[in-house]
Amino acid sequence: MVLNVSDLTIARGGIKVLEGISFDLAPGGAIVLRGPNGIGKTTLLRTIAGLQPPHSGRVDADPESLVYAGHSDGLKATLTVEENLVFWAQVFGNTDISKAVKSFQMARLVNRPAGMLSAGQKRRLGLARLLVTGRPVWILDEPTVSLDADAVAMFASAVRAHLARGGSALIATHIDLGLPEAEMLEVGPFRARAAELDDFDEAFL
Amino acid sequence: MIALLIRDLRLAMRAGGGFGLGLAFFLIVVTLVPFGVGPQSDLLARIAAGILWLGALLACLLSLDRILALDWEDGSLDLLATAPLPMEAIVSIKALAHWLTTGLPLVLFAPVFGLLMNLPEAGYKPLVLSLLLGTPALSVIGTFGAALTVGLKRGGLLLSLLVLPLYVPTLIFGAEMARRGVEGLDITTPMLMLAGITCGTIALLPFASAAVLRVNLR
């Protein structure tokens, strides 16, 4: 297992949002998280990515294997597409960006400043970043926002190629990605029961 | 880490990057002060060292909220936090990039500004040396303040209020060193104190900055 989540309870601002979540992610496997807005999908992904500590329970994964992509793409508007990608590749110890450029059909855009891209192109660039990191476990928070149908298909094929190489993906989304092999996980049933603040200070930290 | 430094320097140079902002502010201060003081060149010479240090400090303060806020707004900070770089290294590199784009130009141009302030000849070397020793501490302390206020919209005022008291020791010893230089006195004691403050902040504050940044990213 590349990622093992057992009896995880997550909290936001000291208030529990989801509790008792358990699942395993195997090499080559994908899990799609579903649930209404505000249920805690983003908090769950941020907890798994290590950006915030779990309230209780365990997340077992090699932190060196995870790569997180959130709502924002982390692009610098004044750097070109190529400079943005090369930067992230170097941070993760790689140099080759050609595969990422090809997968998301960005060859015509490499010399354009990221600030001049359309919303969908920015998102594609943000997703291309995943490929240059070379990490096996993708943790994606609504990756298809502002993508058109073609780009969603492009993204699905990139995910499929990643899974075929033995990688895994944990994706929170509202639309059908066209990945029938992915396991669905509805997070609604894990909604935490309303409880009073158990650690008053937490809300202020 | 080198990639992050190069990226930050490149961003500073590009349009809207804020390179030269501190320098321009410093220039404005030292050109306006003589008008404010009036035609008394001996008075100007006496206050030159203090004004130059104050100008450098305020110029530094001006660009602090850019250190981390921009990366936070576009999501890069979340991604950097999950990247294989220790948070302590990220904040240290950020502080270094800030010093290279703000502190170092101030040090290099200080002699020119000293001329505008009618700084006595003996004061140039101690002034440049004191700025060289003191400005890294301003960047490192400023990065700590930026880490504390990173999640806040328009946190500039709070940032200034938090950081200014921490700047006071650097200002006191830096200005004292420059003043003693002007008067031809021994500068060793304030120089050692200034260097000690800078070394201490560089050694310890990145850990504090990384810790508050982790809390702020939750």
C-alpha cells in the first residue's frame, strides 16, 4: 500500500468535520472522493498531504511519495510556462519537462508568461506540474475546474498513464472523469456529529 | 533550494517584482530630509548617520509583506510546503532573496546617499560596514513577521507593528556604530553587538518562522 488511512478524524479550526475514515490506496489504484460542498474534502486532502495534523487516527504514507495540487495552481504570472515548470521540476530534483508539456499539449505555450494564459490553460499547466515532480501518489483537489471537455479527457489519459506506470491518485471531484477503474468513496456518511469545542485554544492557533 | 532562490530573484526583477522599491524609497528619504532640515550643513552632518539607518530600516519594512504573501495568494506556499524542501530552508531562502533585492542595494548605494546627507568623510566606512552587518537581521526578522501574518488580508499594518519593536536593537547598535565612526571614536563594541544580533537571528529565527508558517498553513 502506498497510502493507508485508518480511522482518521479531521478537524478544521478545532471543529471535527469528518470522522472514522479508513481506506487504502494501492500502487496503480485510484480513489475518487465525492461529497457535497463544505463536507471536508479539501481538509481531508490537506491532512493527507501533511499540511495539517490529523485530529485523531493515522495517515501512513511516505511523505516523499506524495504530491499535492490544491485549488490554486501556484503559478507565477510573470514567469513563462517553461520557467514555471522547470522551477517545480528542480524543486523535486528533476530536469525534464518535455513529457509534461506533451501530455497537456502545451508546446505552443511554453514561452508565454503564465499570466497571459486562460483559466483552463493555467489549470493544465498546474496539472502538468504533477508530471514533472516524478512522485507516485497524486493528491488532487478538484483538478478539472475550468477545464473544457477535451482537457478533461487529456487529464483522464494523463491519470491513466500515471496509474499504468504504477502510480496512484486520490482525487476529489464533482464531475465524471471518465475513469471507470477508479474506486468511488462517498465522504458524506463520515460527517462528524456536532460536538462542542474540545480544545478551546485550537481555534486560535 | 538554489532553484527557489533563482526564481525569487527572477520574480523580483520582472515587472511588478518590487526590486528597487526599497532603494527608491531610501533615495526619496535622503533627498527630502535636507529640505526638511533646512540649509544647515553641520546639523545635517550630525544627524546623517541616524537618518540613513532609519531610511534603510523603513525601506526594508516597505517590502516585507511581499516575502510570503504573494506565494500564499497564488498557492505556491502550500505546494512548497509539500515539496521536498525543509520549511526552515524555504524561509531562509526567502529571507536571503529579500536581502539580495532590498538590503544589498541599500548597502551598495549608501555611500552615494551619504554624500547627499553631507556625511563626514570618516563616517563612510563605518556606515557601509554597519549596514552590511545589520541589514541581514532586518530581512530575517522581517521574514518572521511575514510568516506570522501570512494568512491575513492586508496584514501590512500588523506586520509593521510586530516587526518594528524587533528592529529596535539592530537600529540602536547600527546607528551607534555609524555615529561613532563619524565622530572618530572606537566602533568595536557596537560592531560586535550588531554582528551578534545578526548572527543570532540568522541562526534561530528560521526555526520560529518555519513553525509559525506551518501553523498558518493549516
